[in-house]
Amino acid sequence: MSSVNYNLGNKGVRLIGSSEAWIIGKTRKKRLNPKYKFVGKMEMTMPNMIVSATDKKKPSYKGDVNNLNRTAKKQIIEHFYDDNGKRNKKTVAYLAIQKDK
């Protein structure tokens, strides 16, 4: 996905899927990928809200989808819907910034 400014106070925020956001550690436990700094998460149970993405504490409110720019909204629709306009099986999308190496 392309890198755009999603107006959440950060530049270079990307929309990534859950398969890229979560990794399995040596102890076979899932954890968030340390290559990314997570800005927020969107779930289809609350499609208009962006909440914090964390595996440690309770999520908190980060923003509203209505405040995002047109490019970001288009990428969200492309993530959750197929070419025919039908919902796919994806239920979660993460907003993240790739960390420098």
C-alpha cells in the first residue's frame, strides 16, 4: 500500500492487514510486529472509529474515519471490499508507520 498522511498527527502512515501486523514469536505467542509503530486499528464491528492498536492494554479512541483524507478512505474501502463491491473476509486493518532500521 502507498504511504500517505492520514491526519492522525503522523506522516507516512500506511494501511496494513493483520497478517503483516502480527507475528508469531519463539514461544508461539502472537505479538505486534516490531518493524512498525502502530498508530491505530479499525475493526468492522466499529467501522467509523480508529482505536489504539496494542497487545498489552485496553484500546483507547484515536480518531474518526470522517476526518481522514480521500486517499485514505479509498485505501480502506479497497482493503475491506473486493472488485465487485462485495465484502471480503478481512475484518481488521491497522494504521502503522514503518520504523527506520
